[in-house]
Amino acid sequence: MKRISLNVNGVERWVVADPQRSLADVLREQMMLTGCKVCCADGQCGSCTVLIDDKPIRACVTPMEKLTAGAKIVTIEGIGTPENLHPLQVAWMAHGSAQCGVCSPGFIMSAKALLDKTLSPTREEVRAWFHRNRNLCRCTGYKPLIDSVMDAAAIMRGEKTIYDVLPKAKEDGSILGTEYIRPSAVAKVTGTWDFGADVALKMPAGTLRLALVQAEVSHALIKTIDTAEAEKMPGVERIITWKDVGGKNAITGLITFPTNKGDGWDRPILCKEKIFQFGDAIAIVAADTEEHARAAAKKVKVDVEVLPAYMSGLAFPTLITSRASSRAQIPSR
């Protein structure tokens, strides 16, 4: 174990931690600063971005042994609160940049590091900055995010106020037909919105932790699911498979297309006979700790017959065009 003094959000704090443990784990589990979100745990998505000595750092791949005594660490909790928001947080709300919200703290911290260097970035510089620091978003597309940074910079330069950026209601107070800040936005831009991993850290002692057994191929028939070895692993309470799902072991898929001939119940909750895509859930391990659950999940043996997989969407438009051309000749313009 290593004892080190750190400046976290302006407060000197002594920390005792395993030198190999990630900064993200220490921030989240020992300091309960759950605004540092962990998604990929591999340094690829940027959701865990915090500032270390004013530089954006991916905390999930930064071991404690790399930190120097007195390192200045700033997390999303250290730049603004729901009652006193940073201009970046206001702009993020105004442009709808916090949708699911899991990447928002990391983006905002990364953007803060940029605006600390320059208050007059170009849109191209903002985009390049996010690319270089591996900040990824699955929801918004990147235009709203860049719009947010540009407006926040204008506020910080004194050219705009937060009221210039915030959407306006109609004179009668109605929000119909106007832009509107989603009710969850404040929590998401301040890192106080709890996702599953955050809730787990705040559960009572003794609460079981879960780990998924997921498909490692993209398309296959399932022959057997053998949980015998996994059930003997330390701390394992139970292993849940499709047999344990009450009612219909399925969720509705996308059935909005008029050509869809199914009933919509084509996606299993836990796969029974077939794997439809890489990462499909096959079983759930419940154990006393997350580490034990993950270790046991690796011991679940899934015997499969791999089937051909459709891995590219590029061929589909070509196929449609080819069939259309065979039915009718399209006159040239």
C-alpha cells in the first residue's frame, strides 16, 4: 500500500491505496467522487477524464504509483455545483449536449483544460482537442458539444452571458415548440447523476455485485452453458441463466419498419439458443464482490457453433441497388 498526499479539488487529502490501483477507482470508491465515470476501463472513451496539474488525464488507466506527492487533481465536482455552475456546464445544458450523460463529465473536464489554455479556440481546434484526448460520445454527434465549448468560451471572454445561451420560453411561459433543457441535465453536467456503477458503490454493506457472461463471437448457436466450475468460485452466490428469467425471456426490438414480419420479441434477455451479436448477455454471476463476480464469469463455459456473421453495413445499400436495377431501368438525367 502507498500513502500519498494529494490536492483534490483544492483540498489536501491523504490517501492510502494500492500503487497499482487506478486513480479512477480511488476517486470513485475511496473518495466517493463518482463524477469520474468509468465506461471502457481501457482509456479509449474519455469518460473518466480528470485534470492532473491542469492536464486532461484518463483516470481509469492512471495507476496511483504514477502520481507525485502534492499532485493537483480536479474532478467535475471541483469546477461547479448545481447551485453554481461553470460556463461549460451551462452551455452543455443549453445545447442538449448531456443526453445519456455518462460522457459529459469527461468532455467538460477535457474542454476546461482547453479553455484554460486559450479562450479563443476555433471549432477545428476544439474537435482536434477532443480527438487527441479520446473523448467519445455515442449520443449527440459532435456539433452540440463543439457549440457548447464555443459558447462557454464566449461567456468566459465576457462577450455573452449565461442568459444569452439558455433557451427562452414563450411569453406565456409555454415550452411547447421551443428548445428546453432536459430535467436531468443539471445532474449530468455536474456528475451527480448516478448510473448503475455509481449506485452500486452506495448500496448497503453485503449487497451482491454482478458480472455478465457475454458472447465473444458475433453469431452462433448455443450448444451448452456449463456453470459448474463457476459456481465453486470464491464468493459466488448464484449464477442466473435464461432458465431463471420469469415470464417471457425477451425484450421488444425495433418493429417500426413496415417490412418487419416478426412480432418484435426477437431479442432474448439472456441468450438461450442463439447469439445474435458480440457482447450478447448469456448469464449473470452474483457474488460478494465485483472482483469475485468477474472472476467467476470467466469460468462459465459456453459451447457454441459459430455461424456466418454479417459484419459490414456497406454491402446492404449495394444489394438494394442491385435488386432495384434488375427490376426497372432508371432513365438517365
